[in-house]
Amino acid sequence: MLIECLAEESNAWRRNGVDVTDPMAARAARARVLAALGDPVRLGLVDLLGVQDLSPAALSAELGIPGNLLAHHLKVLERAGLIARTTSRNDRRRTYVRLVPTALVGLLPAPAPVAASRVVFVCTHNSARSVMAEAAWRAVSDVPTASAGTDPGSRFHPRATAALRRAGWRVGHGRPRRIDEVLEPEDLVVSVCDAVNEDVAALPNRRLHWSIPDPSAIDTDEAFTDALAEVRQRTAQLADVVAAGR
């Protein structure tokens, strides 16, 4: 999915005359569009035009603003390449305003693709967040994965394994493992607790960090369910980025 989005973003900016090989030019183009959207009325206009074309009179009535003010906002949006006007083929005196289909594509920067032969999730005890991330990763990617801890506990947290069972998943290995048992030179390491990110000396591996609160500090089923939900969201996003880098 990310690959298709990146291609569509690039094509959209080319159609708008932006040199996509020049990062500063692409950022300047995005900034102009964002500036045009930085007004509640103009944002409301874009909302109204999301799935329909409307006449200026209809837009004025929907937003409760006079025609001269509407004209000003439409001019700003038009200069930014966000809207276009068409003439009615039935009544040539009428015009309609439409949202340019690709206007919002690529408005926010897409994450850079990441190449990884394996993704290893690390927390302190390898008893909750890292094993949940490992299980969630297996559900969304065929890139190999593992998890480990800098100071492994004696067992997986019961609430973590219960949360995984509720999701239809299981822990991927039999006991918490130490990072030096697991890590290989080409692994992409994702730390899922702040202590690992802040206290562990530099590793030879590429590293990413997710600041996920420790659910065991609250120690309720709800806390572990919430942690798993955040892990699922983040692994899905990372899986797209890693897939694009392959």
C-alpha cells in the first residue's frame, strides 16, 4: 500500500509543476497548500467538497457567509491548486466548485522506506510489550521477527499472554530471552520501552524507538489491551514501511 501511495504522491506533485527531485521545492509546495487550509472557513469548504461539487451559492448557504467573503476564500484555494471551477452544461450561467482529486495526496510526508531482513522488538524484561509487538508483527508481515529483553524476567506477564489470546495470537517463543541471545548484525531493532532506548549503550544495529507506557505499572487487563492496541497500530505502520524497502 505504501508503494502505491508514494507513487501517487509523486505523480500528483508533478502534475502541479513541482520538481519532486528537489526536497525543498516539494516542501514549499506542501507548505503553500497547508497555508491555504489554515483557515476554518477554507477547511470547511474542502470538507464540503470531499464527495460532491457545489455551486458558490450552495457553499455560501452551507457555511453561512456572504458571497464576497466566499469569493476571497475560493480564490485562495484556487491559487493553491486545491479547487477548480466548472461551468454547468445545462445552464451556462451557473458554475460549480470541485475539489481537485489529487490536491491532498502527499500533503503530509510519507515515512521513508526501511530495508530489514528481520525486525527485533526489545524491552527490559521481554515479558509484555516486546512479545506483544512480536506477535502483532507476525500478523501483518512476512519479514522474520523476534523479541528480547535487556534484563529478561522469569516468565511472560500473564496479562500479556491473556491479551494475546484474546486477539487470537500467542507468544512466539517459550521464555523471555536476553538480547545477546537473539540479536544478529543485520537486524532492525525496535525498542518498545524508554529504559532500553535511554540506558542501553549504542548497538551496531539500526534502531527505532516507540515510547509505549508499561502496562504492568497499572496491571489491569484494560491496560494490557490498550498497550496491545497501540502496538498493533504501530506494527501495521512499520510493516508498510519495511515492505516498501524490500
